Amino acid sequence: MAKKILQVKNLQVSFETHGGEVQAVRGITFDLHEGETLAIVGESGSGKSVATKALMGIIASNGQIKKDSSILFEEKEITQLNEDELQKVRGKDIAMIFQDPMTSLNPVMTIGKQIMEGIIKHQGLNRSEARQKAIELIELVGIDQPDKRFKQYPHQFSGGMRQRIVIAIALSCNPKILIADEPTTALDVTIQAQILELIKDLQAKTGVAVIFITHDLGVVANVADRVAVMYAGKIVEIGTSDEVFYQPQHPYTWGLLASMPSLDTDDEALYSIPGSPPDLLNPPVGDAFALRSQYALKIDHEQEPPFFKITDTHYAATWLLHENAPKVTPPSVIQKLWAEGGK
Amino acid sequence: MSVEEREVILEVKHLKQYFRLDKRSVVKAVDDISFEIYKGETFGLVGESGSGKSTTGRAIIKLYQPTSGEVWFEGQRVDTKLSHSKKKAFNKKMQMIFQDPQASLNGRMKVEDIIAEGIDVHNLATSKKDRLNKVFELLETVGLNREHANRYPHEFSGGQRQRIGIARALAIEPSFIIADEPISALDVSIQAQVVNLMNQLKKERGLTYLFIAHDLSMVKYISDRVAVMNKGKIVEIAPSDELYHAPLHPYTKSLLSAIPLPDPRTERRRKRIGYDPSIHNYSQEKPKWLEIRKGHWIYGSDSELNDYEVELQGK
């Protein structure tokens, strides 16, 4: 397997609010390998965005990475870096793209200048070299007439084109990790398909490792090598894409997969997860999903489940995998997935 | 029940909705569309942003005055200026559910008053007690509790707010509901709850839905028939199974090929089909709207329609 480029251990992030301490990320552990795409999937409030913002050191000022958290990037402990050192990592080694390309771009600066900014800062090129590189990047992300486009402003681009520009900026310093936080959520499906293809294509060309954050399981299936499923600030299941989609083990993963209609789902009612996610001001004891799960055991309400190993790459935090756990029957959609393993 | 036996509840004929931007430019948001919706069905309207799907819904429910064309609802023409009593009767029968339950609920009103607003307007409650009982009943119908009546919208989650929006729409017992992206703002696990609720209400109350959305897999699941819109035109209408398994119009094909499905192996095999509008030679050959098979409508020029016919026979 490829080398580990990032190792996150027991990452915990909390925010001070009027109501008290919100435990947004409650101890997550995962690795990222060179050149792979890891998708982090979860609902709003699951902590997926906060976790990745912590990697870049850009959590809001009332937020704090708790001690005992570790983010190791190429031997460097990110949680220990000061702002100057972080600034060198940001943009250069780890770059990020966001959901809304309009708010990531400066509306009163030409896109050419915006692309050149990072190149001049991090790579020490002079203006004309940076200009040349910027034009190459505009071309690389699939925009015609790069010379002309270089001088234009963000409002002269469509949503999909703006996201291409943001990707060009993110890739301008040849980062080792690209964090994409819901990069296609604001786009139409046909444009989304183009952007997903572009990201995969650029990854093949540059070898950048991608952390792809999304709530859309279809997008996950399209881009991910591995998938981490987050719920209530924790990773509940992690594995290769095939393992998570065809051999899911955590009842929350079951619920997510079963509640999406496939193109063959017909008249029967959709499987739906009752209730809504817990309040992270007072996270529940034990398995946070137990309150909404028809498969919850007594122990789920008392003790947090550890990760159980299913294969070398597949882990799930559910007591159902304990050797003494009773056998349960998952939703029919999931039984079908298990049996067929996809077609 | 076969298509021709079904009772038409809504008919849209050559509807155009233009918006004038300035002296020179006009946006043709909806540009000559025609369709019928049958009583008791869910009619899906899909398209990308700017396709005109929401404008269509808003024009039908009289939020806009259509530029031209006709809208007939339960045998009455409704796009024209209606008398006060007719307008009120129309408003009682047709309701709307919006995408953003945050923006569509008045944050300074209690849930009770939000839900009962229609009841008040149409004088449907005989007493204060009756009004409150109706609200309780509605809250329970949409899966909320009586205690929620006294709270304000901000005290609820997105999914719960959407349930309040549905309860408000149901309060005056409409027969037709326009749902404009009702689940797009909700999380996956909550979407299924709301869709199941809408389906259950449809069965129990014999409702008819116009379901407007961009999420094609959800539209396929919830709809009996689906219309695909692109740049102000409907390009294809078909029963949802037929549309998804045997699409004819190149735009429909392109749109279907772009939906990512939660199945990695399908995704690895996926071939995306692009759509190039310049393949249509409509300047030389005038396009028309034709029922190519029973219940399957398509927009195209004569030579294109010939090609579609050949393609259908090959299937």
C-alpha cells in the first residue's frame, strides 16, 4: 500500500458557545495514503467539515483542538505549529476548495492575479514566470482561451467555471493533499459530473491525495477509493469504497444507504432513519446512533463501542460486531447489497 | 388504470412566462409549454437551475401573471384575473410547499398561528377550540406533537420545519400541492422521512402533487410521470420508468448519465453523455411537441422525431 502521508489520531475539536461546549469532533482517527481519495461522508453537524478545517488550522476562533489530538503530516505535528509555520503548510502542502466558488474568490481581482498570488508567495517565481504558470493552470482545468480568461473577473464565469478556477488556485503550488469540502454541492448535476471528472483527472496527473467531504453517497461512489462515515463527531465506519457500499456493518451506514432510492426502487416506502442527530452540547453516552437505531443493544446506551476489525482495511464501531452480540437482520436493501455485492 | 381513463385535474396550454430585464432584453423563463396532470398522481418536473421549473410552478399557482397561454384547474380557467370569491376558492384548493422551510415560515409567529393562518383566512374553524384541535390534528398527521404548537420555527430542525410547512399546506384541505424542491435542503436521512410522509398523505387524502426537483433519483422514486425541462422548454414527458429506462431526447440522456448513484461499480463503468444544443437545426426545421407513444411526449423537429421513432422501434 502507498505511503501514509497524513495520520490523524484521536482528533477532538470543541467550540465554546453561549450554551456551553459543543463537542463537534469527538476523537477521530484515520490515515491518508499518497495519491488516494478518501471520502468523508456525513450529515450536517456530523463534524466532517470541522475535522478537515482542523487539518488546515482554520477552525473558528471560539474553537479549539483538544490536547491528546494528533495530526501528523510528513513527520510534522500540525497541532503544534505556530501561525507562521501553519501558513507555510496551508496552500503549499495542503490546499482546500469549498462549496461556494463565488465566496472563495475575490470579486474585484482578476482571476489571473488570484492564481498568481499563491505561486509568487510559495514558489518564489517572478511575475512573468507566475503568469505563465497561471495560464497553464487555467488551461489544465479545462478552460478555453486561457490568455483572455486570465484578465477576467469572477462574475464573468459561470458557477462550474468558477469552481474550476478555485481548483486551479488550489493546485497552483503542487499540494500533496487537496481537501475538497462539498465542492459540487452548489452545482447542477451535469456540471457536477464535469468537476468530478476534472478532479479525478488532475489527481491522476499530479498524484495529489484528496480528502473529499460530501453528504452525497452517489458522489462518494463516484470519487472515493476509501470512505469514512461520520456521525455525531465520530467515524462510525471506515473501509474501501466497495467494503462500505457492499458490506456495510454499522446500522447508521445501513440507514444512509437504505434511505436513498435507487433507480429500481419502486412503490415500497423508503427506509428512513427516525429522529434527528443528537445535540453535541450533551453528546449521548455510548453509541451516539443508538437513540435512532432499531438495532441498538443495551450496551450501546452504556458504553461506547470500539472499532471492530472486519478486514485489514475495514473497521466499524458497533457492538453488533462483538462476538457475543445477537445476530440481527439488517434492512432488506442491505441484505440485498450483502448478497449481490453490487452487480 | 390506463392513462386515458384518468381525470385531468390541471391542464397547462402553451404557457409562456417572460420577464423583461430592461428595454432590450427579455428572459424567456418558460417558453411555450403544455402538459396535463391527472388527479391523484405525482407529476415530477425536473431540470437544472435556470430551466424554468420553479417559474412554471409559480405561474400555475398565480404568483406570477403568465405572459400568455392558459392554465385550467378542475375545469376552470385560472390564469386570468379571477373574481375575489373565485380566487379564494382556487387558493383553498391549491397549496405550495417550498424548498427552504426556514425562509418560508415567519419566525415571529408561533407554529399554531403559522399552521392556522389558512384556517383563519377561509373561516374553517367554528371556535378557538376547534381551531386549536385542527392544529393538533395536523401536527400529529405530519409526525410532530401537540406541544409543538406553542413554539417558534427556530426551535425546530430543518426536517421538522418542513413538516410544519406541509401541515400549513394541508390545513385548508387542498386537493393539489405544488412542492418546489421540498427535500433539497434536508439531510439524506431526513429526506426519506419527508418523502414517505408525502406519499402517505397522498394515499390518505387523495392529493395530487406537482413535485419540482433537480434530484433525479428521488423524482423517479416519487413520481408517476416525469417532465424534463431545459431552457424554458419541456423536452420530454413520460411515465417515470419509461423515462429512466428508455429516454429519447439527448438532453434527458445527458441528464440521466450525470446522476451519480450510490454504487461504486456502476460509477466506475459510467459513461457520461454530453449534450450539445447545436445539434438541433430548429432554424431550418420548426420543432413541435408530439406524443410519440401513448403517454410519451417529446419535443423535436420532423427529422429528429423520425430518428426517435426508429430508436424506439429498436428498443
